[in-house]
Amino acid sequence: MKTRQLIMENGAVFTGEAFGSDRLTAGEVVFNTGMTGYQEILSDPSYAGQIVTLTYPSIGNCGINRDDFESMTPFLHGVIVRESAETPSHFRSERTLDEWLSENNIPGLKGIDTRRLTRMIRSSGAMKGRLCSVDDDREEVVKMLKSTDHAGQFIERTSTKKMYVSPGKNGRIVLIDYGAKKSLLKELSVFETEVVIVPHTMSARDILDLRPDGVALSNGPGDPKAASHAVKIIRELLGSVPIFGICLGHQLLAMAAGGDTEKMPFGHRGGNHPVKDLRTSQVTITAQNHGYTVRKDSLAGRNVEITHENVNDNTVEGISLTDAAAFSVQFHPESSAGPEDDKALFQAFYDEVCKHRNTKRGGAVYAETNGY
């Protein structure tokens, strides 16, 4: 058994057993409370640069398969679990969690009290940590953590570098990729719509030259304020085409409408977050993964309606612009992993796409047309 330790920014030390890669890394330490879906969580680009603590006691019992990745390249900096299953039992399993982490050069730490770590983050707020050798000096590591900014702008790494197309026949949606999950592309393609995935740097003019019937703003990692270029692009698109934002895309849309964002004490990450639709009073359970939120007070006096609110802490979970066909949600309606209570939001976006295309075609019935 090889020993490894996690040293936190506040000086706390958690010593356990190393697994995965031998690489030593640092990053913001976050926790996800989901009981299932660890493969989707660990391959989600939104975790870029973070060390992810999975609070469910035993992780890896289903192994790793080829189908459930949200991205073929994982971007997280480390994994922390209470117990890692060494002999997974599932008919789709192709390798263990330990093997997958090693193959992708991601370090892991197991055998620590993950509940203690989670309670510390909840009470003290988000902080950085480093997975390191037991021989490393704690004071030196703490000094390094306090002097290093690990927030950064990760969408340069997680966004596609070139445009590509998912074929379809019922209209065209442009997906601006800030670190899009595979399941988001899957849901946008449900209506047999052509989806054109473009880099986060593509200009508004180049996007409109593609003649989209709708634009989707994907999830992604990092501080939305570090993506001012994305806000400018979205602002230039408003009013020209229907827009639907998810997670980071939601925050960027709010900023494009004049709002502001702020870092949360410890974020929302898990599959059991209740959200209330303020228009219907219906409460649904949602999957979430974010450490920043839209400031409610920053939307006052703007052409923005707050449509969804978190039941636990009253943070903004959804908005709709009153002067443009644009709306967004902070949570993940595509789930994966998590509840599917809000998949109807994709239908709502598709309805806006239909309206826009019908207008362009002079009122043709969208659902009965093929091609352009």
C-alpha cells in the first residue's frame, strides 16, 4: 500500500491510500453528493482543474465502460473516495476505476473520512488542496496553495478546437462549446435537428453566417467573469436567434443581459437539488454542478425575469429575457447522471427553434419539412 495525503489550504491534512496515477496535483477541492453516476461525474469537463470528493461511501462497484463518458478526455485534477471497489461487478464493465485513473494520469486518494472533509468545506467554504507525498512539508504546501490561483479559465482546454456537425434534418442548432457534455449534444439531437458544435471563440457574425435556427450555450468550467469574450458574443447574438443556456451558459447569458455573478461558499454538486419554477410553483429535483451563481440583485431593473429558484438557498436557477427569445437554467436538464424531471426544457427550446425557422420560411409547417 502506498500512502498519500491531501493537504488543504487551511492546513488540514487527510492521510490515506494512493490509487490511480502517481502524479501530484493541486486544485479547488469540491464534493459531489450523488449516489450514482461516478463515471459521468468524473468525465464531465465542468470539473476541469478540480479535485472531486465523492461522498457516497463506495465508488467503482460498476467499473468503467465505454458508453457512459461525458467526455473522452477527463479534465479534473484528482479524485477522493472513502472506498474504491477493486473487483467491480457489472456486465458492461471493461476496467476498474483505478485502471481508468492511471490510464488518464489522474491521482486518487482513498481511505479517508470523506464526511469530515465535506463538513469542513461546507463550514469553511471553498478552498484549494494538494494531493501529495507524505514526505511533503505541510507548511510549504499551504504557502504554495495560498499564493496560487487555481480558479483560472479552463474553457480554452475544454472547448472544441474546430467546428464539427452532428447531422439532422429538422433545422439547425449551433452549440457553443465551453466544455459541453456528451449528453447535452444527445438531447439537442433528439428532435433530429442538425447540431453544429463550434469553438467558444467563434464570432457572432460567423455563427449567424451558419444560419442557425437556435443557439445553445453549453455547460463548462471556471469563473464566468474570466470569459468576457463569450459574454460579448452572446450579447451580439441576442435578438437574432433563440438562445438556450445551461449551467455556465446560463451565467454567461445573465451577464450578457447586464447581470453579475459571484462565487458560492461551496457550490451545488449532486443529483438531489430541489428547484421551484416560479411561474407554475412546481418543484422538481435537479442535477447540478456549479460553484458560481447569478446574483439576484444584479438582475433588478433589467429585461430579465427570474423563472427558477433553488428551494434550499433561494439562489437563481433560471432566467428568461423579456426582450428576446432567450432563456437559461443553472441546473442540468439533460441529467446524466441525475433526475430527468426537466427534460421538457429541451422541448421548449425546440418550440422556439420551430417558431424562428417558420418565420424565416414564411410560415411553413416546421415538423413536416425536410432539409432547408
